[in-house]
Amino acid sequence: MIGAGIVGITTAAYLRRDGHDVTVVTMHPPGEYCSFGNAGMLNPSSCVPQAMPGVLAKVPGYLSDPLGPLTIRPSYLVKALPWFVRFVLNAKERQVEHAADALRALIKPPVECYEDLARRAACSDLVRRSPYLVAYESEQGFRADARAWNLRRERGVETQEVDAARIRELVPQLAPIYVRGRLVPDQGYVANPERLTKALAAQLEKDGGTILKRKVLDIELGEGGVKALRTDAGRVPVETLIVCGGVHSGELSAMLGERVPLEAERGYHVTYSDPGLQLPMPVSLSDAKLFVTPMEMGVRIAGQAEFAGIYAEPNYQRAEVLERHMKRMFPGVHSADKTQWMGRRPSTPDSLPVIGPSAQQANVYYAFGHGHIGLCAGAPTGRLIADLVAGRKPGIDLAPYRVDRF
Ligand SMILES: Cc1cc2nc3c(=O)[nH]c(=O)nc-3n(C[C@H](O)[C@H](O)[C@H](O)COP(=O)(O)OP(=O)(O)OC[C@H]3O[C@@H](n4cnc5c(N)ncnc54)[C@H](O)[C@@H]3O)c2cc1C
């Protein structure tokens, strides 16, 4: 396998459970790439694709707003243009319905999957059942989100509309500027995504799996598919290969003869280690596309989508934007002790991951491209891959996630 992010490690855990010999090759230690710093949300309600009808009209507003959720580095615009064109083409009603169905099917059971894996890895404290609150500063913002909430409702997601008074009861330290909201029950979150991935990786090794810290430079092909990985520390023979390389999976699939449009949708977080807040549940601002989540190491605000390619240096002004949101949301937050971070979401233009067999190589499976929902969909993806490798019928139709759909 390639990759020790949350997708790779949960996939490895399920494969090992089935009795396979599992070797994970990773260039970063487990949980130290994109899976390090996400918002921790396990929200089966997040079945709304990124490309929604009207998205193109919103882009100028996002780009010109200094507190907006989107930035595109001018030097990267031309490179990203083909991906953006595909993204916009996916914002059509039919495709949106299709993507919402496929996302909902994939992420229906995330909390249960993680509770089960975490119990075995002795880190049950990290997986917490909780509702979350989505808050709106204006009636107009609330109404503008109606289509997204309808998509969720039509797929069985139950929510409660809440007014300003109820918002204050639910999250008393939130600034009294929010007039409408939605409470989403039956969700969950992970109180430290890095520690969860590391604990599952340690359990994998205890259970007999192997983790090799190496970079895959090339993939050796032969009759019947992949023969070996060529790494910076020698050759690793392969019987069956699972590609869970996060944002680098496009480079890896190209080595296997399959082109996948994958972009680095770079997000940021700020974690406050002594925030002086008692946050009873995660809070999201839909307009700003961010989450504030209670973590075991404090409180984290996470969001932003920056298009600058995989390899550009972080621009921590984007994290400062999150800090400004945080001060507006929680004016009493103590900000003396905080850390900033940038991570690369592996994003496809249709908001759906690639899950399933290669169309080119007989012994290869893909599990990547989870964009905004890689934690939530990581363990469910791992279960599906284990089913495929074992020859069991997967619990859902995998056609929407096929690698050759692009
Ligand atoms: C700010 C932010 C907030 C987010 N919030 C949430 C959230 O609340 N809920 C949610 O579900 N998702 C969230 N996400 C998305 C989620 O974090 C990602 O989708 C997920 O971490 C992707 O996991 P992964 O295992 O695919 O990739 P990664 O964690 O990036 O792991 C990729 C692995 O592949 C390895 N690799 C790649 N190429 C090679 C190579 N050539 N050789 C060897 N190893 C290689 C890397 O070393 C690494 O181990 C958020 C993301 C960001 C940035």
C-alpha cells in the first residue's frame, strides 16, 4: 500500500483484519500529512458537493472579500484552469444530485466505523458523538443555503432550525451576532486527528502489519500489473497495490497509466491551546466555510481553500483570516498560545473520491481524492477496499467513484 494518512491506515487496518500481509509505504510518518490537522468532523450530513449551482457567480465575491474562503495564486491560475472548468461543469443540477447520493452512501456510517477501530487501538476517548451547530449572521445567508439543506434533508439528514436565543443556549460563548442556525444531531468528531491516525498505525503494527518510511519514486510494471515499488530506499515487491497517496495520488496513478484530475485544495488551521472557551460542540459558519472544533489540545478553527499547487510554500495570511473569524465568533478567546498549519486536501472536480479497481492494472486498487471529507469517509472507504480485495460484494454501488469516469 502507499500512504499512511487516515485513508491508508484505516484501509490497512481492515485488510489486516481479513488476514492479509500488509505493508504500508509512506514518505511521511503516519498522520503527518493532510490527516494531521483537519477539523476532525465526522459528519454524515456533509453530502453536499463543493460545486453547487451558482458557484461561478460567487467566485468574484469570495476572491475580493479579505475574509473570504477562497484564494487562487495568480501564477497558478493557468495550470489549474482545466480543473476549474471541470469543477464548474459539475455544478449542474443532475450532477449535484448524483454527487450528493454518492457522498451520502459513502459517509453514512463514519462514527460507528471509527468507534470500532478506536476501541481496538485503545483510543476511544478520541471519537466523540456530538451534534454540531451551523450559524448564520443574516436571514439572507440562511436562506441562500436552503438548496444545500434540502439536498441533505432529501437524503435523510435531520436538522433543527434554531433562532438567536437557542443559539445562545447551545453555545453561550458565541458572539450574539448570529440570528439563525441549524443544529445537526447524530454526528461526531475526532478530538485529535493526528493522534487517531498514529494510534491506528501503532495498532496495525501490533497486529502484524508493517510500515516503511520511504518515498515511492516509480512503479515497476510487468505482465499482470504492478511488480514492485521503486523507493528511495530500494525495491518493495508487490502482490496487490492499494494507492492511498492523498494529494500525490494523481502523480502515482499517472505512473500506472491513469490520469486523474486531482488538485491540492489547500486548507489552514489555527489551534488555540489555552483558548479560555468551553465549546460544547463544533460550530460551523457556512458562509465562511469553516469549522471550530473542541479538541483535546484546545480549540481548532479550520477552513479556507487556496489553489497554489502541491509544492508552493504556505501563505499563513490565510490562517490569519481564520484568526480574525475566530475573534469575531468568540470575542473572549485567549490567543497567546496557538499554532498554525496548512494541509493539502486531495480534491477531484466532481467532489467524489476515487475508490475501486484500476482500469489498467489487474492488481491495483485506488482509495484517494476525498477532498473535504477524507476523515469522515476514510474508514468507510477502507471497509469497501477490504471487501473488494476479499472478493466480497461491497455494501454500496461503487460506480460513481470509478477511476475512469473522468
Ligand atoms: C483545513 C482542513 C480541514 C479539514 N477538515 C476535515 C473534516 O473536518 N472532516 C473530514 O472528513 N475531512 C476534513 N479535511 C480533509 C481531510 O483531512 C483529508 O481529506 C484527508 O486527510 C486525506 O487523507 P489521505 O489519507 O487521503 O491523505 P494524507 O493524509 O495526505 O496522506 C497521504 C499519504 O500518502 C503518502 N504518500 C503520498 N505520495 C507518496 C509517495 N510518492 N511515496 C510514499 N508515500 C507517499 C504520504 O506520505 C501520506 O502518508 C480537512 C482538510 C483540511 C486541509
